[in-house]
Amino acid sequence: MRGSVSNTRESGSGFGGFLPGCGTFLATTNGDGRRLPELNIILVTGASARARTITLEARHWAAGSVALIALFMLFTLGFNFITLKWAAAVQHPWLRAIVLADQREQAERMQERIQGHLSAMAVRLGELQARMLLLDGLGERLAKAAGLKPQDLKMLESPSPPGQGGPVSSLPSRAFSVTEFTALIDRLTRDVDQRSDQLGVLETLLVQDSANRKFMPTLQPVVDGWYSSNYGYRIDPFSGENSFHEGIDFPAEAGTPVVAAASGKVVFAELHPQYGKMVEIDHGNGLVSRYAHASQLFVKEGDLVVRGQRVAAVGSTGRSTGPHLHFEVRLNGVPQNPARFLQHTG
């Protein structure tokens, strides 16, 4: 319910009523006794002195404020638009300088972002280059372990990339984004790391296999030697009976070098009643090789020898009919056919 009017109207002589456009402030009360401001605008027409009252409440003030703010924003946008259009049309020096300064600032920010991306890419490419150098060294070691010759690797050492080609695709193409390019480098890095791990395992297996081969009596003890008596039953040259020959004989001139068929440790190097001057080499895992009937011994018990090292000279000592090398291979004391080991490398 609207409250009563708190101000009164006064009239004086010479005035026929209210002045046109005058207004009064009213104070109204709500239900809880608080006073709310109101503005009454009283409009008085001409001679008839008819009054018309307009009351402005809080909601009218709020709507007017919103309309005023909107009008100000529209005016600002319109002014900026007209100013920029005018600047573009007349090419005013100071306006052009402002635009150029803004463009220069944006270009500098863009250049900083690009430089940051390039620096990050350079770091990743440096890491990839280091990994590629490691892979090159690993590949070289693997080639040596596998017995490849340098000329076999020429095609892998070519400085130019392999040839590629093909027709232009009918599908549309597009440039890489920075995110896609970064993801591509990350995937390439993971692939390089995976290949490095795989080649590392392969290198371990090859080195192990190479080490095992070095300790297997597979090298022929006499260069360009041939067999005069094989492993197995034969007619004994002394008794004429059928007897078992526990090795193979390599006929050669006296003094011909005798080399170790594999690396190992010398466990016997002296005169034997049956074998004459003999060298026995332990290759590990119960594997032993014997070199008998030598004229000279160049190693002694306890020496470590490597594959291909000269250990004796061909002779005819012990139970022998002439210069030759008697060669045996034993596994846990049991004679083995040496030809099976020698043929392994052939």
C-alpha cells in the first residue's frame, strides 16, 4: 500500500497552479516500515492546468542504468570502428604508427613463441643425434662380432638417404602442426631407444657366442693339414691288429708349427711315454684338446693360450712311426671325434 505524501503543495497569488515539468520527491513505506525513495514528476499542460504524474521507482532507475551502460558501449564501439575506418582511409601518420607498433609487438611475441619451440626441437634433435651415434658404434661392434667385413657395410654407411618417390596423392595434404611434429619426434625417440635395447641384447648374444667359439677346438692345429689316420677303429701300425684310434693324425714335416685349436689353459706340457712330447689344453666345461708327438713345446703348464697361438712343433716322439701331429679332443675324459669340431667351422 502506497504511503502518504510527506511534502505539501503551496500556492501563492499570481500562480494559477503548478509550473509545467516540476516534480516532487515522495517517501513511501513498505510493510516492514523501511522507507523507499520515489520521484514523482508532475507535468502541467497549458491553460487547462491539467496535471499528469509520472512516478519513477527503483526498477526504473535500474533499467535506466543498464540502458545508459549499453548506450555507452555502443558509442565506444562505433567510435572505434569509425576511427579505424577513417585511419585506414586517410593513412594518418600517427594512427599508422600506433597500428604498426601493435603489429610489431604481436610479431615479437610470435617470434618468441617460435624461438621457444625451435629451442625445444633443437634439444630433442640433439638427443636423437647422440642416440644415433651410439647406434652407429653398436652397429660397428655387431658387424665385427658377426664377422662382417668393412666392404659389406658400405651400403649402410652411405651419406645420402635411400631413394623415395611416388605419384602426387589425390587426397589433400597439410603442414605439420607444432604439436604433431613434437609427437613425431617423441615417437621416433622411443623407436630409437627400443632398437638400441634390442641391438644391445643381440650384441650380448653375439659376444657370448663368439666367446664360446673361441673356447671350442674348431681351428685346425696344422695349417693346410690333411688326415692320414682318422678317428675310430683302424689297423694298428705297430701290432697290425684292429684297434681304436682316439684322435686324428696330421702328417707334416718336422718343425711345422702346431697351434691351439681354441683358447684355454695349459694343464699338461711334458714328455709322455705313449704320446711323446705332448701339450694338453683345458677349454672349460670338461673340454680338453691334446697335441702329441711334438718335437718341441713352446708352452708350459699353467700358461693361458689363445686360439691360433703356437704351442708346439711337429715331431715324431713317443709311439710314432714318423713326423706327424696326433690331435685329440676329450669331453669329461671321453674321447670325441675331432673332425666333428673341426668341420663345425668349415
